[in-house]
Amino acid sequence: MADNNFLADTLEQIRSFDPNDIDWNNMGSWPIIGKAVLCVSVVAAIGTMGYFLAVLDERDRLASAQNQEVKLKKDFESKAFRVANLEEYKAQMTEMETTFGSLLKQLPRDTEVPGLIDDISAAALNSGLELRAIDPRAIVATEFYNELPIDIEVVGGYHEMGAFVSAVAALPRIVTLHDFSIKKDGKSDRLSMKILAKTYQYDADAKPAAPGGKGAKR
């Protein structure tokens, strides 16, 4: 009987509950329904805070771990690909070293520069040109190689000059041609061509030095 009276009183308090009658300065006088609502609100607030403080933080960690997983997978795939192609890479490296060594052999050493100048002189004469000058400049040092510029002046016909350029390009040593100028040689029908030839030396221990004197005028 007492339980029925308590239940009836509780229902009556719920029916008569008016939020406007709440006295926030005297919570002890609140009806049971008000205290219950407050407790539920507090629990809900604590649960919400716990979600944002704990669950969201764990979600951020999960997202970070997933991103790290993707990165590790890509890294693993890249390394696996390199391992699978290791023999091919070794073969390519061997081929590059062979090619590089072959190119180095085409670069004249200090003692071979006079011979190279003789080859250029012979190319001019064999092409039917008059070689007026062949003058090596000072060696120019760069980061990986030394550069030897050579001033050349020849006189002759247009076709002979073309044959000379082709002959120099066909030399066994690397020689490049730059800054050429062609003009009439005085009052004659012949042409005068000035051209800058460059050859290169690869020697990590070599110190740049001027070549031994000017080439002979011819």
C-alpha cells in the first residue's frame, strides 16, 4: 500500500512539475523529478565529455595509424620492386661504368694535347685549307673536368671548310666546335674562317695549368 502511495505521489509531482518554479539557489527543495532530470543531465554531460576526450582522440590515433599503414605499404612495395630488379640495376650500372670509361678514354691527357693539335692541323691541310693559326688558350678548370679552348683560323673554299669541320668531328678524341665566323679573305675569292675548338680533360687530381706555349703560326 505504501509503494502505491509513493508511486502516486511521484506521478503527482511529475504532473505538477513546472521548470519555471525551480529554485536554483535551493536545490535540496527540488522535487524528485527535478533531481532526477538534473542527475540525467549531469550523466549525459559527463558521457559527452568522455566521448570527445577519449573516443575522438582514439579516432585521431586510428586515422594516423591508417595513414602510416598506407605509407609503410608504399615503402614496402617500392623496396620490393627494387629488390626484384636488383640484377637489372647492377647490369645498368656496369653498362654505365663501361660507357663512362669509354668516354674518359676519348679525353686527351696532358701529354696527348700536342698530338691532338697535330691531328686538327692535319684535318685542315687534308681538307685543302690553309691553316693560318692554331693557338691553345689557358686551360679552364670546371667542377668535373678541365677545358682546353683552341683558336683556329683557316683559309679556303666553303666546301673545304665543311670537310674540315666533319673531319674534326670524326676525330677519336672529343672535340667540340664553337663561335665560328666566316668572311672573305681580303680581295681574293677565298674565305677566312675563325673557329673555337674545345677539348676536355678529366682528372680529379690535376691542377689547371696553361699549355706549353702558343701554337706555331702557319
